Amino acid sequence: MKKVVLITGAANGMGAATAEHLARAGYIVEGSDLVAGPAHATVDVRDTEAVRAWVKEVVARHGRIDAVVAFAAYGVVGSVEETEPDEAAALFDTNVLGTHRVVRAVMPIMRAQGGGRVIVVSSGAGAIAEPYGGWYSATKAAVERIGEAMRMEAAGFGIAVSVLAPGWTVTPIIESAVRVSAPLPEYDADRQAVLERVSGYLADGQPAVAVARKVQDILETSRPRQTYLCGNDVRLSFWTRRLVPGRLYERLVLDYYGLPGARN
């Protein structure tokens, strides 16, 4: 029997690559995205009723849901200070609560059928405080903690929850990122320096299909782990954060993003 997989954020980037890869591998893929497209449903993960209706339609068509992969997310470019509270709240509504809405709609179905797989997608930014992307980092750190808690809560129902943290990957995330509405000139030079560094890292990143292959591995392993890192850079960051003293680590991050650090 073919496995039925739900994928959010399926219009582009890692979500689209995963949808295409799993479909070729023989899965039944039901994708969704806020952006309309012929190959997926148009669903706003900020809308609880829309998410529930989508999940209900999938169950009506296939009778089950074997897995869900939550990619839907976006970024905000700006310092912590210059980001408006409403902009930060909107980011959390999509990246964190959007993931929660989708998983919450699917969990009763998986419990009733005796099992399933859930993959919540974090980022290398979830493991570090990314300058001028701090709010995005915060959403991805939140997704990781929620995924880890859910893994322990759902294990008794035969539902395996894993966190997937991709490193730099060739996607349009910078092009689609929201710029803060009230930028402060004091941050202009550093913000631009970070944006240029990040754009370069993304351009040189792994292809999105590498993440798609990792998703397939997680779906097909008999005992999925709590956390999966996808990309050499995210693995290096993961271990550096744990092994290097705090002040040195901060200096390394500043250098990595082209920032001078303290000016006095």
C-alpha cells in the first residue's frame, strides 16, 4: 500500500523538492501552500479551519495519513529592535503555530490508525542566534522544542516525531523574506553585510533535493531519531556550539556573518 504524506510549504524550495522526490519514490503526496499552484492545495496554515478542511479532504480521498512534513515558514530580515511586535507575532503565527495547527489536525487520525510519522522542519538557524534573523531563529528554536516534547507525548500511540534541521540550502528564502517595515539607519550597514553573507551561503548551499532525500530516509527507517541534521555546515555549527566557550563562539558567529562586534 502506498503511503500518504502531507507536505506544507510545497510550492517551492525544500517543500517542492520533497513533494516531487517522494512522488517519484512511490508515495501519495498531498501538498499545500499559501501560494496557489496546480500540484498542491491552497491552504493558509494560519487558518485553523482551512487546515482542518484540508486534512479532512485528504482522509476522505485516501482513508489515512501516514506522515506529515511541516515545511511552511518564512523569514524576516531585520534586527531584533527594529522588528515591530506585529511582524514578530505574524512570523510566529506561520512558522510555529502553523506547524502546530497542521500537526494538531493530523494527530487524532494517526492515533486512531495506530501510528504515523511527523517531521517538523527546523533550520540551522534554530541552533544559533542569527544576527538580523533573530526572530526567525527564535521560531525555529521553538519548533525544535515543540517537536521534542511532542515526540515524548506521542510515542505511546505509535507516532514517531522527528525534528529535521537543514543547513544552507539553495532556496528562495531570502527573496521571499519580509523586510522590516521601519528599518533603523543605525543598523543599515551591518544588516546589509549580513544579508550579503547569507545570500552567498545560500547560493553555495546544498541542493533542495538533499533535504528531500533526508526526509525519505526518516520516513523509511524503522526507528527514527529525535533530531536529524542535514548539511555539513549545520553539523559543524551544532558541535561548535556545544564544545566551544561562549565568548569564542560569539566571536566566530560575528566573523561568519561579517560583523565587527563591540565598537567600544
